Amino acid sequence: MIHMRAKICPYFDNHQSACTLMIDDLASVAVVPAGEKISAKYDWGYLMDGPDSLYYFLEEQLLKAHPEIRGTVFLPLSSYKQLHSNEKYRVFTRTLDVEFMAFLNRIRSRFDFAFHGTWHSKAEYNGVHSTPANIELEFTVVKPPDIERIRREIDAFSSCSGISFSGGKYPGYKNNEFAETLIEELGFLWWMSDASMINKISKFSRHRYIGKGNIILDLPTTISGSLFAIIQERKLKQALRYLKKAIKGTSPTSLLDELVQKQFPITVQEHFQNQGPSGKRQKPNVFDDIQSLKMLFDHFRKFDLWYCTCSELAAYLENADHAVIHARNDGEFELTYTGRYSDCSLSLLLSTEKIIRPDNRKLYTGRPVHEGYVFNGLGRGIYSYNIEQS
Ligand SMILES: [Zn+2]
């Protein structure tokens, strides 16, 4: 009998780690200072993918040179209703109409979509250009009865756009005691609840499970898209502090190296929302961080990364956590799966080049790697490595 070695790969196709670009707050909004022209610098998605839009800017400046990039757009469904023009800013908004939905569908080959609240946040200003006196974030004030309104908004969006959500993120990563139960009851498979691990290595750099039943996979937010911009903008005092840290081995590049080496996912935080009517630029944002993003994705090329969406990443990690390989006597093994998806879809590293499913005679050939052969997309079932006899 062949002695068989088999293990579930940590990431799809046995990549060392995964990389996803997260764009929060893409909305049908532009906030333009008086006297300025509406352009990518002030666009949050209002111009869609038109020639002056922020999406076109991102495409031209980053995505064209990096066709490997994939990611997730976190959509607040009705935040555009919250913003109003003032004497210093003109606010442009549009409803999520057919044209806007068509735009979202055009970018689906690169990005999938996740839920990011309905109204997202409300800010009160005492005067123009003042720091908001009070910012209320949606999931810090949700109450159990809100579930019906949220469900209705999600359903209406999905039926118009054909886009459904499997995960999401709290606006501002903030929540109250009702929020977790609410997202669990809404049926979300994955979430992003916390960003405290951003730009550092911590015990929270790995995913975990949240919710009453501990069944919602919670992805970490590990890197800010402005990681390299932070260096460029540093003042002297900060630069000295940064240098001290760099000597200890926590410079941005060594941080990225360590994340990958420890097999933590690289989830890059960015925003489309950029200019607020408070006069402040949102940080990080795609427009201001474009150089940093280029440096990040150039650096990533030296790694063996799986470029994926957050939904794909969450599904793979959940599947891997809930699957077991059982060796059987007769030259077979069984892959069992007990998670929340209808079936798993996993990458296995085996010491043999070919396997077959005795039930449907489907033959699989592995991709040779240093330690054996990688098989992708395996669901639950019995597999045999005795090709001739089975
Ligand atoms: Zn947001």
C-alpha cells in the first residue's frame, strides 16, 4: 500500500498567504469645495467609471499595472441621503438607479460587494468646517427591531442589482451590544468587526469567529493602504520614533514580510470616500494614497499570494476550519466538512499525483510543487489514490 501524506492547504492553491484590496464607502456621492471642479479627488463613486471618476483614476493609476489585484467593495446602501451642501461645499448625490447598478456590475470581475450599513453615519456640525460635534455610527445605535428595516433595504438593493452579500463590516468598525446578534440573524457568513490589528503583528492578525453561536467568520484588517504614505508624511519627531521601530524590525516592508511569513492574510484597508463637508480629508483614501498603493502592490510581487475577494478568503478559511481528512484502509481517504456552506471547496497537498472519486469516476491530477502535488476545488467525499484498482 502507498503511504499517503495529505494536508489541507492554508490558502487556495497552496499559496503562502492571501491578499485582498478593501474599498469602503463607495457611494453615489461627490463632495466638491466651492470653486473646484468635480473630479476624482472629490469623487466617492458619483461619477461611476466615467473619465473624471475616482474609479477610472484607480484603474489607470493602479489596476492596469496590477491585473492580479482583486478585492471587495463595502457598500453603505443609503448613506448618500445623509450629506448636504453648505456654503463651502457642493454635495452631488444620485439614487442607486439603473445606471449606478450597471456600473457596480461592470467592476464585478475585480471586486465583489459586502454590506457596510444602510445610513452608515450621521454627523452634526456646529458650523461650516468645524470638526463634527457628534458623529453617530449606525451599528453603535442599532436596536433589535432595526433588523426588519435593514433586511428590507438589503433585499431591495439585491433585487435591483443582482448583487447579494455574504459578509460585511461595521461602519467605523464600531458596534454596540445588539450588533452581533443582528448580523447573525441577518445570516451573514463573514464579517469585519475590528481594525485594532492594523499595521502591526498581533494575535488578532488571524481570523476568528464571532456571534452567539461563534459561527460568523471575522476577518482581520491587517494593512492600511496608506502604509507607505505614512512614511512620506512623517514629521521629524514621528520619523525618529519610526526609525527606532525600524531598527527593531517593524518597518513597513519588514511588517509585510512578517505577515506573509506567519501566513496572516493581507487585507488592505482603503476608502473611496475622500473629501467630507467638514473640510477634512478622509484617511486613508484611494486618491491621496495612490503612490503608497503602488508601492504596496509592487512589493507584494515578491510573495506567493492568492489575490482574492474577502468573500472568497472567508469561505476558504471557514471551509478549511471545518474539514478533516480521514485516512481509510483501502487506499482511500475521506474529506468531511461540517461548516455553514453547502459544501467545501478546498486545496489539498498530497504526496501522489493522481486521485479518483470512486463514486463518479472523476479523475484529478495535481499540480506538482516542491512538497508534493496540489489539488484544488475538492468537496466532501471519498477519494482513492489507487487509480488502477478503483
Ligand atoms: Zn465606512
